[in-house]
Amino acid sequence: MAIDVLAETAREVDSDASRLMRDTRALLYGKFTLASGKTSEYYFDSKKLTLDPQGALFVTRHIVEKLDELGIRYVGGTAYGAIPIASQVALFSGLREGEPIRAFYHRRSSDAKKHGTKAVAEGQFPPPDEPVAILEDVVTTGESLLDAIGKAEADGFHVTHAMTLVDRDEGGREAIEAAGYQFWSLFRVERKDGVARVVWSGG
């Protein structure tokens, strides 16, 4: 299966997205086993994009714009792919005019903290009934994102939205929406005539 990065709309940002995906080498080709256990002929390495200065700025700006539109002031990041994203959202929101967006994350169960506060969750926590979005880097089946949502809700956080950089369109969106959460992705995988393309879907 071939894969490419396309600009799907006339907006100038599309060409920026395509260029960044290529320049940062965020898309890798070969045979990969995903976190879900599925195999794939391509792999989106989010850290290549989110830890690149221009990639981080591009991703964060669009996520913050969406969060502003939704009126969400707290985000949680899944460990570990979305921790840089959540951190960058908090920083970027504090540098621009307007109300800042605060961030937190939950450790994986296998990484329980054995020193200091021994906290499972780290960061700035929302007050009761404050809407929260949980961020992920890539969604395939939605299992890890739903797990992160479950941890946040177990702590009493009011999760309303799930957001990701890339939706691989392999059932994750449907699972998350079926669980009652609103879903949004910056990019999505689109398949046509045996070709998978990562296309711009944010904004």
C-alpha cells in the first residue's frame, strides 16, 4: 500500500502541513507493529513532528485554536506520545493573549512513581465540572485514548473531548464517539484505490 501526504483544501496551511510531515520525516515506511497489536506498512512518528521547532509550533497553534473555539481550558496528555503536545499547548497558550490552557497527564500503571509525592497524575488539575480534552498523538483502535479518559474520570475530571494528531481511520473514532465523547483530529488517513493518504482535517 502506498502512502502520501496531500493538501486537500485550498487553504495555505495545507501545504505547510504537507511540507512539515515530509521535512521532519514523521512518516516512516516499512513493516511496523502498532501499540494496538496491528501491523502496518506505515508509521506516524509523532515525536519527529512535535519535537521539531516548526512542527511543534504548527501542531500547537492549531490545537490551541480548536480548544479556544470549544472553550476548553484544561487538557490531559496520554503517556507518552501526547505529553509533549500537552506541555506545548500550556506554553503556547500562556504566550498569547487570552485565557491560558493548563495541562496534566497520568502515568502508566507500570511507571508508578516511588518517590516524592508518589503521584499517579501530574500537572494542573481542573476544578469539578470543568470540561477537559484528552490529547493523543495517533488513534488506531482508540483503546489507549479511552484508557487515559478512564483514568481522568476516575480522578473526577469531566472529560468531554478526545483529540489526536492523526486518526488512522481504523475504528478509533467510532469507539470514542460511541463512548460519548466528541472527537477531533488534525490529520486523518484516507484510503482510496488501495492507497492510504494522510490528509489535513483540522482547522
